[in-house]
Amino acid sequence: MKKMLQTLWGMILVIILAAAGAGCFFLFQKYSPSKENADIGKLFRAEGNEVAIILNNELQKDKGLYIDGQTYLPVTWINEFLNERFYWDSNEKMLVYALPDTIVYADANTAGSTGKPLLYDKGEEVYLALGLIANYTDIRIEAFDGEETKRIFVWNTWEPEQTASMKKDGNLRVKGGVKSPIVQEVPKGCRIRILDSMDKWSYVQTETGFLGYIENRKLTKAEQTTPKSAFTPPVYETNSLGERVSMAWHQVTTMEANGLFDKFIANTKGVNVVSPTWFSMKDNEGNFTSLASREYVDKAHGMGIQVWALIDNFGKEVQTEVLLSKTSTRKKLIASLIDKAKEYDLDGLNLDFESLKPEAAPHYIQFIRELSVSCRKEGLILSVDNYVPAAHTEFYNRKEQGIVADYVIIMGYDEHYAGGEMGSVASLPFVENGIKDTLEVVPKEKVINAVPLYTRLWKVTGDEVKSSALGITAAKKWIEENKVGLNWDDTLGQYYGELEGEETSQYIWMEEERSLKLKADLVNKYDLAGIACWKLGLEPSEIWDVINQ
């Protein structure tokens, strides 16, 4: 019996020791630091001659290329995140960069100061040399191109950052926790940029170009440093009228129509700029028609009025996304416009390109940049017409227009238009919201708000809705002849009237002195550069008393 008890206790002791050993092994496995090394290539998701891009400490999906000892980044990524002014002409295989006073061109054969190509055309994507990018862009760069995965850190922000040093040797890990794989062994004294700090771990970048987590207890006290930029941004000088702009468009469709200038301008007061619709694109090769008249310009100048000739893209054969997509065509068009400006002694150009497709966006804004260079050299004022801001016209890039052009004009009308729903052409909230939205991206001293000298008469027959445009003079005559009663709408800032018929009913939202005064008041309220009116000949003379109050 005694031997049996000894044997039993022995077995129990063995079981206890085994359990204790298993428990210790489990605890050791659970809490001991992992010695597993991370796969650096997978961390940066780059292999071969690919270069991982880390922008503002975030790994990007796009990859750069490392070719012949030089790093290149994709131009589409550069345009989206760093600098939209690098324009790649895929038709003529040319890189174009417009500075305030000159335009720089490069192709696959253009070498930089190192003797290596400035760009690399891979077919489906074009890559720009790092030095070229940095030369024109306000960024910081740290590149690591050793035997490990090639990577480049880019910052386009200059916010204060936290830095520290390693108090002792430590391991940089993929995630916070000792079981996470090791990215790199970090020696004592190594400088660390702290990207995010938690209770026990911090997400950091090492001075050797790795990202990961370090235990806080191995770091010295964090210090704040503010990086400083050595970049000198380009200065786009503005050709300004020097006074409040009071501009009127003059629609000229024939040479004979120029003769109406005397009659129309005699009906106005305070107009200091007239914009005749003289130039119209007729094809995709940069050719345009001209109705310009030197006699017209001389008369305007004699009255102290500047002439900003308008150019439009309304020609039936014109596809703006095609027209402006070739550098040679843009050069030809700009040279021709400048020649016309010199020939007719113009004071400026008014760009009125409408109904653009989204694919025209990069070419359109590049055209404005390049045209602005020539206008700046010749002392010509460049103004650009825009719709009231909306999501579907955001690609017109009003912000960039506000940098390179002299004036950005809001066409504050056509809130309701032919073929659309019935309503006001330019209600007060519509106009004011257009101004406020534009001012979010364009300086007020460059914003001109345009108002309509017309309204629409809406006719409803059954389910059919039609409208016709009436000038203010004609609209007042229609009101008087039909004895239509008008009611003021405080919300819209307009008079409203209707004429009921047996089969057809007619509706009108009037533009007249009271409604236009409210719109002119907005120009003063937001301290804009001025006001513009579409178009001469539609208005009674008293309108100008409120427009140029």
C-alpha cells in the first residue's frame, strides 16, 4: 500500500512538473519577442526597378522607376498629388511646363544637368526625373536606392514634426507588439521621425528609410522641429484695369454689326470695357474667323473704353478636347491671337470656351496658362468666362485660372435655360452662391460677376414647355401690352408675372432695375473686381444707373 501511494504521488508530481513546463513554454512562446524578419519587398510593395513612393508618410499605390541610377515618378501621380502644371502632350510626345514668363519644353531626348534623360516614356505612362520635379515643386525628398527595396519619401507639407533618438538598440517592427516581424534593427543614437505616438509604441520613420513601430521606452524625449522650404514659388504678375471693371459684351455676328457700337454705347453709362464677340474657332487646327475692326477700337479708345476681344469655341466643327490637345496647335492659336491683338490695338482677350467635356480639362487649363504667358509679355489683359460653379464644371479649374489669368468672370445667369425646367434666369440666391463658391478658390480682386440684361418668357401648353429670350426693353413692353401684374419675390429678388390663357399660359421672372441693383450690390458686398453685362442693346438706359451706382 505504501509503495502504491509513493508511485501515485510520483505520477502526480510528474504531471504537475509537466504541466508547469508546458505552461512556462506557452508563456515563453506568448510573450517572448519574435525574431522573425519581415519581407521588406512586400512591406513596400515594390520589386525589381520599381520605386515605392511614400507621400506624407503614406505608402502610395503608384510606383516610380529606377533607371540608370536615376529615380523617375509617374506624371499622372505627380499631377494629382504634387504639381498639376507638368503637362504631357501624348499626341506630340512632349512635356510642357508654363512659367509666368516662359514655357519650357522637353521630350524623351532632353537631358538634364546629369546628362541623363529628364523623362522616360514607357508608353502607358510617362515618368519624370526626380530632379526635374523638385526644380518646379515645393517638396521635400528623401530617396533610398541601395540594395534593399528602392523607396522615396516625399512631403509637400511643412507642418511641425516630432523627432527623437534611440536610447538603446531596438527592433523596428511591422506592428506594435513584440510578436510582430522585425523590419530592421535600429542602433542606439539613430534619429527617428515620430509619425504617430501611442501608449507603449510609436509609429516611426528611421533615418535609413524604413517605417514601423518602436517601443517608446527605447526613445529619448521627443523634440518638435519645423521643416523649412527653400523653394521660391513663381510669381504670376497681374495685368489689372486699375479700377472697378464695368464691362459689356457686344454680340457681333457680321462686320456690319460693328457699326452698332456708337448706338449701343451711347445708351450706357460708366462702361469702361467692351468685349465684342469677334473671334470664333472654326476647326480643330487652330484656325478662327475674325470680325475685328480697327475703327471700332479707335472709337472705343477715344471714349476711354478698353476693348477685350472675345474668342469662343462655338463652331460646329470644333471639338475643344481635340483642338487644345496638341502643343503645336495651341502655339499656332496663341500666336494668331496675339498677332490680331497687335494688329487691332486690343487691350485684352476674353476667353469664352463653353460646353467643355471633362476630357478637355487638362488641355483647356494648359491653353490658359500658355496664353497668359503671351498676354503678360504683351501687356494684354486675359479674362476667362465661367459658369456658376457646380460639381459638373469643377474641371474648369477656376483655382488655377485665378492664378494665371487676370480676371475670372462668373456668368451669373442661365439658372433656368431653354429646354430645361421653367424658372428664373438668375435668382439672387443663385448669383450670390456663385460668387461665394468662386471666392473659395479665386481672389476677390480677380472676380467679375456678370449679370443678364435679358430674361425668359416661358410658355406652357399642356405638358409642353417652351421659352424665348427677351431683352429687358422687350420684356417690359410685353408686360405693358399684356397688362400683366407683377409680384415681388423677396427670396428670388425678382418680380414674377403670369398670363393665363385658354390653351397656353405664360410666365416671366423679370430682370429690371430693382433686381439688377440687388445683383450689383453683391459686387460691392463681396468687394469684387467689377461687373459685366450680357449683352449690349437689350436694355433701357436707366439700367446703367443701378449697374454702375
